[in-house]
Amino acid sequence: MSRFTSRLLTWYRDNKRDLPWRGHPDSYAVWISEIMLQQTRVETVIPYFEKWMKRFPTVEALADASEQDVLNLWEGLGYYSRARNLQKAAKIIVEQYNGKLPRNLDALRKLPGIGRYTAGAIASMAFGLDEPALDGNIRRVLARVFDVNVPADSPTGEKVLWGLAAKHLPNGEAGDYNQALMDLGATICLPKNPRCLICPVMKLCKARELGIQDQRPVVRPKKKTPHYVHAAAVIVRRIANSPHVLLAKRPSKGLLGGMWEFPNARVNGDPAKELTQAIQTATRLKVREKEALGTVEHAYSHFSVTVHPFRCQLVSMSENQNLKWVRVEKLEDYPMGRIDRQIARQLI
DNA sequence: TAAGCGTGGCT
DNA sequence: TAGCCAAGCTT
């Protein structure tokens, strides 16, 4: 075992974080937590994980649920294909693996939503297999300690970093090793202002020795995000003596796939002036503007948007399976993105 | 291969 | 403040 690994594991024994899924020895809990944690902070995940394990305690429970139930629980976590893939994988696990996650890297890797990192994490943490894992934290720690001077997200950088992760992996302790690297990255080897003075591997760290911690890992320049303006129609109607609004279901793939929203369309100029035509083109709904309801701003990963919701009167609509009248009191039952949820809350 | 995919906290 | 960033995967 290298000195790096030895110091890392010693530090981990005394400093590992107490996390809900670490109290669950079963592979199902490890799987769910790993998917939720993709690109998502631990503090954000914890309440979702607790709720999930109560609602879907087993692979079978998840496989039997409807996609809408799953998306509803996932609402607010983001990257919704993760939720849809979890359910697809659960069905495969029930049908092909007798309800148990396969204890083998290649079979795990083939399940929807499980890539190289997640397969390695499950294999090592849940099954004790000697497999490395490389996530954002581990990438940063290794890039600094071993001074990787090529972009970490380039093909060369990936190869070097996976190689380092494997090279220092201790036989029989891969689970602790992978989690130790992640905890170190999350609590000490921070992206900004790393706490080098209390780092267990400070004396072995090449970036620290050179004073270039803030230049590792090397990152490639990112593109600026464009900004868009949308107009949305809030169409209210009384049905059976209770107010309903018209919602549209988004396509199952792409942005906010399978989520519900207020009928909307992108506009180029004045949202009020373009509202009627834009909505009709996008949804085949004919509407008449009644009242502006303020604006909602949101920044996505690759663009930002300003939405102008308008209370509208419905003039006519053609048959469309993706449209549904929903009782205002029942809006919480329909999974929505952040913007539409905010508009929905204004109606209650 | 590089772009697409959410959200919220931090600086 | 506006951008950066976080336990990545899919196409």
C-alpha cells in the first residue's frame, strides 16, 4: 500500500462523514444514493433519500411504481432522466436478476443511468470488489496530489486520473478508499480555499509543494450561456364547480422530460404582443390575454430564461393527449420544474 | 466528441 | 452580482 493510501485510510477512520446511506448495508440503498448524488450536493440529497427509502424501500417497490409517482418524488432534484432511468433499471433488475443488483462491474455498467463512476462506486462500496471510482472530488484530489497538468475532463486527463485511482487502490479496501477520497475532496481538498494545513496528505501533495492548488485540476474554458424569454398561458376554468388550470406534459426526452408545465412558447420581442401567436404556434391553443402575472427568472446549466405568465381566456383548443385540466388543489400531484411550480404556487 | 441535462449554495 | 460549481450519464 502506498504512503498516500495509508495516510488517507488512517484519516478516514477518524473523520468519515456520518451519512444516511452509510447506515444501510444493502446495495439498493447504495445505488439510490449514488444516482441522487450525481452532480448534486449531499445536503440536498439527504431529505430526498429518506423520503425515497420510505416510499420505495425495495427494488420491487420501485419497479412496480408509475413513472409519474417516481418523478413526483424526484421533483426539485433536477436531472430528471436519473429518475426515469432508476425505474427502467429496477424493472430490468427484477426481470433479469431476481430483484438483486448484479455483483459484477460489467453488468452494473449496462443498467440505464449507471456509468463508469457509479458502477465502480457500487461494486466497491456495496460488494467489496476492488474497483476504482472517479468522481469530481476524487478527480480534484488526485489532480492536486500528483500534479496532473492536462485538462482533467480531456480524454488524456481521464486516462491519467483513472490510472492513478487504480494504482493506489488497496486490495480488499476499495470501498473505504473511494469514500475516503470523496470525503477528503468534500471537506478538506475544496475547489476553492482548500484546507491544506489540516490535510492528511499535505506533505505528499505536489500542487501544495508548488503552491498551485488553485491551478489543479486544469479546466478548459466554458462557453457563456444565452438568455431566452418565454410567454406562458395560465388558463383557468371552473369544472364541476371547482377551478381547474390547463397543463401540458413535456416530451419524455430532453429538458424536464415528462414534467408538466403551463403552455408556453419562446418569444423574441414583447411577450404580451407575441403571446397569442406564439402560444398558438407552439401548442395549437388559441388564447386571449387577460392579465400579466409578473415574471419568473431561472438559470439552467446551459441557458437562462425569463418567463412572463399571463392569465388567459381560452378561445379554442384542438385535440391533444398532452393537455390536461387539473384541479388547482391537485397541482402538487403533477411533477413540475422550478418555474412552473412557482407559477402554480401563485394560484393556490 | 462535445453538447445537453436542474437546482441551489457560495463567492 | 453573475458566474462557478457539485458523489456523471447519455447521445
